[in-house]
Amino acid sequence: MPALHSINARMTLGASLVLLVFLLATAFALDRAFRDSAQQAMQERLLGEVYLLIGAADVGPHGHLTVPAHLPEARFGLPASGLYASIVETGGAVAWSSHSATGQSLPALTALAAGQIRFSTATNLQGKTFFAERLGVSWVADGQHYPFTFAVLEDAREFHAQVNRYRRSLWSSLSAMAVVLLVVQAALLRWGLAPLRRVAMELTAIENGLQDKLLGDYPREIRRLSDNINTLLAHEHARAQRYHDALGNLAHSLKTPLAVLRGALSGPSSPAALRRAIDDEVTKMDRIVAYQLQRAATEGASSRLRPSVRVPQVLDRILNSLGKVHQERAVVARSEVAPELTFPMDEGDLMELLGNVLDNAFKWCNGRVGITIGRRAPDASLLIVVEDDGPGIAPHLRTHILERGGRADELVPGHGIGLAIVHDIVAAYRGTLEIGRSPLGGARITITLPG
């Protein structure tokens, strides 16, 4: 059902069904309570009429029953008044009946034993229903006991009419209440879902280029959603900006090598000199392209929505690769990292960071490299320490080697962009990179990435 794809429609339908069930249950309970209460009241009233009838009657000698012509209840004296009285002898014979019963077809009533009280409904031959209250008595006169059953009957039509009037009033009230509740419910749903509508409007504005993020102050329940959307938007904006900047930087950086190549090709250079110039400039261009592409691909701190990467697995792959590349040097690499350590970081960034730092350590060490990776309290940041037993890095070169093309020794093969890439990745994740002296004798590189 297409309508159920709407949260508002789902909540409206669900609340309406709950309201309908509640109103039906309420109506049934109130109707049952009113009917029982009305019937109980009628039973008590008819029993009171029976007691009044007993008080007005008298039994003379030989069980002769006398009842005054005018009873306290005037309706007994009005024909077809709807209220009828009779006194039944043992065996069911009617010893006396009220004037209101004259010409009426009343249900036949049986006699009761002395002391018995019975309230019931009875139907006459025409199917007309009556409420009957009977009380069995044993009248003592002249030392004799004379059993009688005093009965009062009332036409049930008035009772049913009263119940029907109550039902009409009840359903009218409940229907009006239901309409009011539905209106209030609709208003509450509109008010409650207003933040989601604002999110949709802001997303439309973002699609149309009118704003670059969600600006509303949203309730706690959807604030995480809006924050994650803003994080994703910031991530995408940052990525687009990085690629834009990388293309601009790349175009700018390639101008000089291309100009040198153009000059070498147009000048009177010897073939050997031209070959050297081309080789040097192509090497520079390769280094520039690698550096700029890596900068553009770095995810950075805005990638919080990415799943956590398993650090030991990445480290093992890098150490296996470096072990094969530097196999002839027989480097001994000792690592300390928890087997289940994870960190919310792009796996490619982590591989680039660890790969460049460890490659640098493998190149410069005399035979030993140490790697320690773990979480640091209290902010759960990731701490990476890489040490080697090589010559180390002089203090005056520590800033230089973090720049693109900066190298501590030109005799060692490389492009001079490894640590520059590491520096850019660390900066993108808002971390810190420190270069110091290792207890092993060589360089110690300490990287801290916020958790």
C-alpha cells in the first residue's frame, strides 16, 4: 500500500485503529454498566412496590384476602399503565390483581415458597416482555398459615427505550469525542513530525545549491541523523575540494618540469644531456603526480561514517610486503599491537600511512625496526610508534623531510614524498606527528590520531 510508505500515514492509521478499539471497548463497558445499573434500580424499585403491596393487604378469617381499592402507587389504579400487581395462591391461581391489569394479557406466574424472592423477565402470549418481582409469604391468621405470592410486573418497553436513549446519547458523545481526538491527533502528528519536514526541506535546499549543510536545531531523536548527514556532506565537500585543489596544484606543479623539457628539446643539447634532462624531469613529474593524487585520495577526519579497520591485519600485510622487498637486508621487525585493535579510519589511508613510515624505517635501519600501536587513554586516540636502529634524523632536517621532495640523503633511492604524504594524512585526521631519537639509536616517529 503506497500510503503506508508515509510515516504520517502509518502513525495516523495506527493511532486511529487504537482510538477505534478504545472507543468500542469504552462504549461496550459503559453500555453494559448502564444496563446493569438500570436493571438493578428497577429490581429494587419493584421489590419496594412488592413490600408496599404486602403492607396494604390483609388476610381475614378463613384466609380471606383483602386489598384496598386505592394503593400508594397510583399507576396500579390506571388501566394499561404499564405497572401491574397480582397476588397468586398456591397452585398459580390469581387471588387478586390490580385495576391496571384489567383487560391486559399478563404472563402466567408460578407461586413461590415462603421467603423466596425472585426477579425475572416474563413474556405473555403476544411475545410482550415484562420484568417481574415476586416474593413468597406465609400469612398467619387464626392460627393458620396461608401461602401467597406477591408479584409486581412492569412493561419492559420503557426500560428498553431508556437504554436506547442512553445508547444514542453515548454514541453521539463518543463520536464527537472521536472527532475531537482525531483533530488533536492530526495536529500533534503534524507538530511532532515537523522536524522531519524541515530536514526534507533543507535537503531540497542543499540539492538546489541554496545551502551546504543542515542548519536547523533538531530534537534529540533525530539530531544524530542530522549530524551524520552534515558529517557526510562535509566529507563529500572536503573530498570535492581536495580533488579540485589537487588538479590545480598538479597543473601548477607540472608547469616547471614541462617548461624545462620544452627548453631542453628546443635547445642545442647533446643527446646524452637531453636524455638526462628528460629522465630528471619525468622523475619529478612522477613524484608530483603521486603526491597530489595521494593528497586528493586521503579521506581524513570527515570519514567518521566509515566502518572501523582492523589494524593488525593491515600491519601484517605491510610487513609481509616490506619483508619481501628488503629480503636481502634481513630486517628484524618486532611489533606490539592488540590482536583485536580497530580504529575508525579509511583502510587505504592507514595502509599509506603505515607503509610510508615503515618503508622509511626499513630503508634507514641497520637491521632492527620496532612498531608499537595501541589506544591511548583517556580519549581513545590511536598511538603509532615506529623506531629503527639507523643513523636517525638530525633535528635540523626533521621539518625539511616532511615537505614534498624533502630528503635526508639523496643517495638513498626514493622520491622524497613518503613522509610528506604521512604528514598530510595525519593533518587530515587532525593528528600529530613527532620525530625524535629512538632508544634503538635511530629515528623514532610518533603519530597520534584522535579517536
